[in-house]
Amino acid sequence: MHRVAITGIGIVSCLGQDAVAVGEALRQGRSGIVVDEERVRLGFRSPLTGAIRGFDPAAVLSKKQRKTMPDFAIQAYAAARDALAMSRLEDEEIQNENTGMIFGCDSSCIAAIEQVDIMREKGESKQIGSGLVFRSMTSCITMNLNTLFHTRGACWTISSACSSGGHAVGQAADLIAMGRQERVICGGAQEINWESMCSFDALNAFSIRTDAPQAASRPFDADRDGLVPSGGAAALVLERYDLAKARGAAILGEVCGYGFSSDGNNLSVPSVDGLQRAMSKAIEGAGRKPADIDYLCAHATSTPAGDAAEADNIVAVFGSRTPWISSLKSMTGHELWMSGASQVVYSTIMAQQGFIAPNVNFTTPDESSARLRIVTEAIPRAPEHVLCNSAGFGGTNSCLVLRFSE
């Protein structure tokens, strides 16, 4: 089995669009959550959302290239472009059958709405045009990025709700570890528009703390009242470790364990053991013990049931002495399909910049979170062994162990 190196990262999120800006926001505990006035006007129960500022699709790709890509696919391209630039791979090292492309994404809502609106307004299908058929497919990210970067290896999208991005990174690492690919561009993306969120809003799952948007996402806090939706794109370049070393690449970290499980129980309520089975498999697969993990990047989305279930699962694995824990969704909101991948990017940024980010808005523990070591202020040291948790509707769980020291 080959070791798997991280040699490039890219991010487009409500915290920023490069590692420096995002690192500064994470260290300072600065939130990217706002009230969306359009959602207020439309009658959303919760108009809260993460907001991506200053991203101009026209500055990233031509009009012709953007024809088949919704905004989140363009953001995925921008994140992947930046990750590849950081990796310093040459074109010939990317454009071959040994380089793959795997992203996590579980919907492409806006394009489906656009084509139906055109059909109803114009009364004939020929007005829809050719681009929307590609924009409306869940696999629109990988099909477009594969074409733009000219990779010729693995190319598919993983759809597993909010664990999609985590599974994409894990499967990419597995393909490299097994020798089936030498490198994989991987990650996750989530559309941030209101159209994709109105059905979630109807579930009463969102926070309604609109008087203080930046305090609305409160993972593990006793006073949490729901999640805040967000989105964007996160990308990584994973490579066979020996090949990356041989070409003189800067090794940012290593994906050394991947565990997965499913609850087999309930569509929306996490089980008492699903996530702990995935965590244990990831740690065992990395050749580590629970005590070796010094930071856990939690999935916790700020929902009452979900956070409590994760806390109980964490204690089942680590006992009374847990690692330092924070949910970065306290700042980003819940990035849904991209969140498992963005946690890997955020953790890599922390390791590179020498700190562990806080779980902001955590003031009062509840019965479950009182047993966790929650990071309330940035810790001025780099994490060495990180466990990233992600979980999704239907009880699908993904856990990754990252190593940032030899």
C-alpha cells in the first residue's frame, strides 16, 4: 500500500478564497454568516446563510466555458486550479490516465429550476439551449473539470449527502494507496443559492437567531437552535507519496486513514454507533490509537440531536480524555456536500500556519458536550494527527485521519 501525500489545496468559502485569508479568519474566529435580504423578502423562516464575497466567475473562465457550469462548479474549478498551482505539477503530469478526478456533490438544483422556468415562459424546449443539460447533472463538476484539466483517469462524482466531500477525499486516497492512480484531484462543492435551500428551510432545521448572524451557528452549545446553510468549493491534490517526494514537491500533509459506515437506521436521526464505527476504522487504518489524535475536526452542525449524537460517538471512541475538538461550522455554517472536503483543507491550513481554530459561540455545554475538550480560543500550535468527521442524511459517515508530522 502506498502512502498518500497532500501537495495542493484550494478553497472558495465564506471565509475567503485563499489559504492566507481563510487561515486568518479561522485563527481569529471570524464568521462568514449573514442575513440574506432576498430570503427575508421571499418568506424564509431563516434567512441566514454563509456569503461568498468577491468571487467573479467571469474572471475565472470564459463565457463559453461557463455555459455548462453553475457557479458552484466554477468555484470548484477555481479551487482545483489553485490546488494544482500549489502542487507545482506540470501539464504532462496531470494530462494522463494516472491522474483522476473525484468530487463530492449531491445536487445541482439551480440549473433544473432554470430550465423549467424557461420552458414555462417560452412554451418550447428549443429555447432552453444546450448548456443546461450539463449544468443540471449532479456530475457536472467532474465532467467539466475533467474536460478543462484534460485528466484521463478516474472521473466521477460521489453523492452521499453531507458526507459526499469526505468520501471523495477518502476514495481518492484509496485509489492512490492501492496503486490504481498516481494522483487525484478531489474535493467537494455546494451551491449557496436560496433555491437549493427552501426545502431545508421548510424542515425547521435552520437557526432563527437573525438578530446576531455571526452567533447563530453554535455547535455543541446548549443554546443551539439549528444549523446555518453555506457552500462554495474545496479541492485537494493527493499524490503517491514517493512520487511527490521524488519530484521535490512540498508535502503539506498525508491522508493516512479513511473509515466509513452507515447507520442502517433512520433517514435524519444519527445512530448511537454509526459514526464511532467509522472513526475507529479510520484510526485503525492509519495505524494509530485514539490517544494519538490530538485534534478532531467535528462534523457538528449546530442541531440539537446531531451534535449530541456526535458527542456521544466521540466519547465512545476516546473515553474521558478526548482530543481537542472544534466544529468550524461555527464560523462557516454547514457547507453540506463540500463540508467533508473543506474540513481537510481547513485542517491543512491550520497545520501550515501553526494553530488550531476555535469552536466559536460555545459558551454553555450540554450534558453530551460537557464531556468533550472543546477549543474555545485558538491554540497556538499546529495539529499533528487530525481526525475529520462528516455525516449525512440516511446515516452515511466518513472519517479521515490526516498526519502533519513524521
